Amino acid sequence: MSDEQHEGPSGDGGPAGPTSVEGPVGEPSLPPEVERRAARWIGFALAVSMLAAIGLFVSYVLGNQVQVQGVLLALALGGIAMALIMWAKKLFVPEVVTEERGDHPAGERELEAVAAAAAPGGEAIARRPFLARMLGGAAGLLGLSVLLPVVRSLGPSPGRSLFTTDWSRGALLVDEFSRPLKASDLEIGSVATVFPQGFVGSESSMAIVLRVPQGLLNLPDGRDADAPDGVVCYSKLCTHAGCPVGLYEKLYYQLQCPCHFSAFDVLNGAEPVFGPAPRPLPQLPIEIDDAGYLRAKGGFTATPGPGFWNRGSGP
Ligand code: FES
């Protein structure tokens, strides 16, 4: 930073105080023509940015190629960047000038000279709010065009579908080949993945059915009646992060999730006994019909899946 001291012009009221100039020494203000030209270029860059942002918005709505969107995004960002660079380099006077205040009674000629000198500055002052508004508009349009892909990428609202499954009263339990399952198909220690008939592959309805010695069952809330002959059925979605609970340790009557090793006590309402799962696997109440087939008595006892789904009402 340089620092110069020099005497100001003498006036009627005596000598002026010293003038201090800080920063690079240059023209004390920009010539009006330079300022006008810079403002035009800045306005042009911002206009390009705004048009590109609008184009980006439209392009995303129409589902155009991503290459086109990339070019438009580059123009929108580049226009703002160029405008800011030109603004900083062309419209800001680099030096800082201070002067000690003396006794300066101004004559008529001096007042006229000051008014004449201030006139172009007034024009520039009027120009800058306009540029500032253009800058705000360009930034706003760019934000809008970037927000749209984010909002659209969220996809359709799931509504209540996350809280319901395809199980209903009387639904047959079928395996992945749509074959109805009989209670007699299950021996003690065997397990099978089941779906409601007509909904094979439905993730939220996926369940695991197994048979245990009936006398060992100790299900909560009197739900033993929903596990006839020791055949008990639970949701197969882990309540930790939704992985399929695909392992059965029959020695300990535990269902285990291979993702983070949560273990669920089959005899005790699938209470978690190890790992990060926060709550039991929901039970599917079942019955055996006259032909020996397994049927659902209704939906799961709670919303299946990770803990988030437990925040609303059950199915
Ligand atoms: S998803 Fe099952 S333990 Fe994490």
C-alpha cells in the first residue's frame, strides 16, 4: 500500500489539509465512458446467465439431453462469474483517498465545477442498482432451475402405501413359486419365505414362516392363537435397515439378519436379542384352513421394516 501526502489547492479560507491516498495510485474515479462500457458488458453477461437458466429450467421439464443441460448450466454459472469479475475489476476504483477537513468556503464557480463533476457519477449510481437487480435475478433463476431437478428427483409421494401391505384376512400363504403352503409342509426347524397369494415379490409383504415346538412359544399379547400348531410367521424385513432376515439358527430359535447381525427371538415374539435392530419383527397372524393350508388372519401386528415406519399408525 502506498501513501502520498500533498497539499490541496488553496482557497479563500486558507490552505487545505494534506490529502492521503492509500492503495494503488490511479485515476480517482472511472471515466464515464469506461464505466458505461463496463456496465453494458456486465448487463450482457447477466442477461446471458438468465436466459441460460430459463433454458435449463425448460430443458429439464422437457427432458432434453443432459449434454444440453450441461451447456446451459455452464452458461448460467459462467455469466454470473463473468459479471462479478468485471464488476470487481472495472467498477471498483482501487484507491482509497482521504483528506483532512479544512476551512473551505466554496465560491460559485467551484460549486458549479463540483456539480458538473458529480453529474456522471450520479448516472453511474443509478446504473448500479439496476445491475444489482439483474445479478439478483440471474442468481434467483439459476437457483430455481437447479431446484427443479432436486424436487422432481424425489419422485411421487408414497402416500399411505408405506404403512400398508398386501396381506388381508384369508390370504393364502404361498412360496416364491406361488404354491400355497400347508402346515404339514413345515417340519420343526424348517422355514419358508412366503407372500400373500397374488403378490409374490411384494417386498413389504414378504414374510418368513417356521415351525417350532408349540409348547415353547411365549408370544406377547396372547398371540399364541395366531401361531397354530407352532407355525409362526414374521415379517422378513429387518427392523434396523430393511434387509431380508434370511438366516435361521434353529438351535437357539433365532432369526438373524446378515446385514448387521441383528438376532430375533422366534419363541418370544421375534424380540431383538442382539444387534442394532430396535424393535421386534411384526408377526403375521395365521390360521390353518380345513384343507390344511395356511392363511392370514389379517395384516402384520405392526408396520414392517425399519424404525422410521413405526412412527405412524400400523397397517
Ligand atoms: S439391516 Fe438387519 S441388522 Fe441392519
